[in-house]
Amino acid sequence: MGDGTLASLAGADPSTQRLSTEGVDLLTLAGVADANLVELQKLLSVRVTLRGDAMALTGTADAVEKAVVVAQKMIEAARQQRTLEPDDVLRMSMEGGTASTGTRIVLPGVRKIIQPKTAGQAVYLQAIADNDIVVGIGPAGTGKTYLAVAAAVDALSRKRVKRIVLARPAVEAGESLGFLPGDMQAKVDPYLRPLYDALEDMMPPEKVQKCLETRVIEIAPLAYMRGRTLADAFVILDEAQNATTAQMKMFLTRLGVNSRAVITGDKTQVDLPKREESGLIQVERVLLGIEGIAFHYLTETDVIRHRLVREIVKAYEREHAREAERA
């Protein structure tokens, strides 16, 4: 990083701290076009200089003290050759530099390590490990589905379950399904695409295909679950806010011996007709307090998509609050 400064130090006695970057991949640490260092400067009002085996932080004593905590996390991440992007720097600063990596999932087939990027995600993954049923509720981009699929793939690879079942309501399809081309699977596949995408990011394509063909992995609309008993399975119900109360009860009672379930959804994006109550909202009342069932709530601080998604989520939350006040 050059000598550019984002914050004026006029009127304050500048303080400088130097941190060793020995053994660190400097490109990973700095980011493309020094984006990670620029983010650190912008967030904490310090000047960042990266030269040789040292990172220098200059600013007010208070700013430097806070920046050191975040910079140390950045250096450790780069030293472990983990990916590091400006949004990671933002999350570290928002959490005081104490973001936990929590449970790490190693996927050998694709040589990939999946780990939570926020404290909320770490608690969510731990809840999945500790409970037979987990209900993950939160806005778009918080990793609800992605982390659940990662946990399912991990359980399958470790032979803790014999199959994975991924389900989603196809509410948007409605009766118009009959007008779409192809057989029933072709008609509903567009609604299940996010689940395919998550799987293909965690397993070699040929293995995904083989598992789908042998039904070791099954991806299906929620309606296909009726009348079945799912034993030795890791079952995920995605977009659960669009499951009716009857469908939710049906899904939960499919679980057999040695099965676990993760239910994910966003209560602010219910697409059901107004006369229908969301099954996701109902289970908050019905299942609360039952041992072995955990509820975990992710917030805008856990959003890991484009940084503007976080601001969009917050803007809609403010609007919902205003509507509630007017009602």
C-alpha cells in the first residue's frame, strides 16, 4: 500500500503500530488493487502502509488500537491462505475484530474449506451440529441455505447419513406449472436451481450427477415429500416461509430414525396468498422450547453478498417498522 491517507490527522497526535507480516501472502492480505487495505483505512480512519515484512498503521491512538485488532485478523487469515476480501474486513471491524471462524467444514472432493464468516453464522453451524432440527431464519444473503447444504454434504461424506434430501415449495409456480414445457421435473427445476448451485459448489460435478442418478441426493418440490419416511437422511427445507402450515407439519413428520433437518426461510418474503399463514411463522410458536429443536436468527450483519444487500435489507426493515406503526 502506498502513502495515501483517507483521514486527516490534523489536531491529533499520530500514533503508529507495526505488525509483522512474515510468512504472509501479501497479495491475499492486500487484495486486488489493495482493496483490503483501502477498506481498513476507510473503516477505521488510519493510514495503512505495507512494506517488506511489516504493516504500519498510523492514526489517532484510539483508531490505531481498533485497527490493530482487525489487521491481526487479516494477517492471520492471509497466513492461513484463506480468501480475504473487503467484505471480510468490514465484518471483522463490525464485530470488533473478533469474528469467529467456528466450525470448519472440509470438503475433500473439491479441496475446499467452508467456514462461517460471521459470529452469527458460526453459532448457526454449531446449532446444526448440536441439534436434530434447526430452524434458520434471516434475510437474503446470510448463508442460511449454503451453510446447511455444506453441513449436509459433510454428514454424507462422513457416512453419518446415507442420503441428502433437499426440498423447496414451488409456490410461485402455482397452477401455471401445466403451461410450462417439459415433464414435471423440468417444470419445477427452475425453483430448485439454488439448491443445485450450492451442491455443485461443494462436490465435483460428476459426483453430483452420480448421486442424483442413484438418489443418494434428491432435490424435489416440498409436495413430493408427502407419504414418505426419511430415515438416515439429512433433510433441508429451503424457502420455508412459502410452506403452508399443513405442508410444514407434513415435512416435519417425515423424519425417521437417524435423520436431521434444517429449515431455512425469510419471514419478510412470504409469497403465499394472504389468507394462508406461513408454516415458518407458525413453527416459531408451536415448536419453541422443545429439546433438540433450535431456532437461530441471522441478521443483516451476517449478509455475505454484495455490501449493498446489507443496506437494502436494513432499508426494508425500516419500511416494515413504519408500516407496523401506521397499522
